[in-house]
Amino acid sequence: MIKTILSIEDDRGTQLLNKIYLKESKFCNNMIEAWNGREAILFFEKLEKGEEPIENLPELILLDINMPLMGGWEFLDHFGTRFPQYAKGMPIFILSSSINPDDKEKANSDSRIICLLEKPFDFEQIDIARRLLKTV
């Protein structure tokens, strides 16, 4: 079981559903919420400064693409540059309702991303994630 997941998502309903499904499926013990990429970067800054316990370092990131302030693609660029010690080997799943084929192509060509999954992160998506994590 995964200890901690960071869910970067601007929609409150989706965050709530993520939390419910993750708990019900016993996929992880703890889900940390960030409401956009900028909040997620601030979370990693707090980890780096010791203001957030290192025990809260996520083992996996669920990332939305389209968010205000800092979207998913911009977060990935900042995360990899600013926090390579955390980004290296951190499994990332894009969770999106985007039907833009460019997003799917970009996700498939980015080695940092395990897979692009469609929202919501329900039991079916969690089973897919479990299988993919076993192969990583």
C-alpha cells in the first residue's frame, strides 16, 4: 500500500471523490491536496525547508492538466527543475477529462508520466494504476 499521494486538482468534487475512492480501495493511507500546481510547488518547498515533515513526502502524484495559476504541464516543468531530488523516480499519473489529443500525445511522450487516466479516479482507474505501478 502506498503511504502518501499528492493530488493536484482544482475541482473540490474531484478531490473529494479521489479521497473516497483511494480510502475505499485501500490504495493509500494519506492523500494530500493541492489545488493547483503552484500550491504543489509550495508544498515541496516546505518539505525542503523542513516546515513539512519528510514523512509526508508523496510516493505518487495525481495531476490534473487544466488548473488556474499553474496547470499540470507547467507544474511538471517547475517540479523537475526545482526539485530533482523529489522528481526523480516519482510516479505521476495525469488525471484529466481533457479530450485534447495533444494532451494524450504529450503525456504518452513524457517519461515522467506513467499514464494519462480519465477522471474520475474510480475503482477501475485505481486497478489500472496498481497494475502499471507493478511494472515500473
